[in-house]
Amino acid sequence: MKCLMKHLIFDDINNLNDDLDIEMSKMNDDVNIKEAKIMKSNKSKEKEIKMKFKRAKSTKREKRRKMEGNIKEIRTKMKTKEREKIKKKKWKRKRIKMKKNENEIKKDENETEMK
């Protein structure tokens, strides 16, 4: 009888230990799940913060590139205007010379005809 009682007591203790282990593991799982959720939320917050900084950097880059592009456009427009002015001046000079040459040619023709 005593042996049976001892076995029963040990069995009960073992069962209790098993039950405690199961409950502890469940609690640990719950704690781990909570910690995992917290870690995920922290990671998501970190990602959001990183994305904000990335967006800020990208917008600054875009603005800088736009400004550089606008400045380049303005410079190219100014250069083209200057080139056009120079071309106009050259053509004006050439036309005047051409007119003079034409007049001189006409004079020469008239002189040759008169002779």
C-alpha cells in the first residue's frame, strides 16, 4: 500500500510538474508573442522613421535637380539668345557688304556699257 501511495504521489507530482511546465510554456509563449508584437511595432516605427528621412532626402535631391535643370535651361536660353544676336549682327554686316558689292558690280556694268 505504501508503495502504491508513493507511486501515486510521485505520479501526481509528475503530472503537476507536467501541467506546470505546460502552463509555463504557454505563459512563455504569450510573453514571447507579446515581445514579438512589440518588436514588430518597433521595427515598423523604425522603418517609418527611415522612410521619412529617405523621403526628405529624395525631395531635397529632386528640388536640387530641378533647380539645376532650371538654371541649365536658363543658361542655354541665354547662350542661344547671344548666339542669335551674334548671327544677326554677322548677317547684317554681310548683307551690307553684299549690297555694296552689288552696287559696285552695277556701277562697273554701267561703266562698261557706257564705254
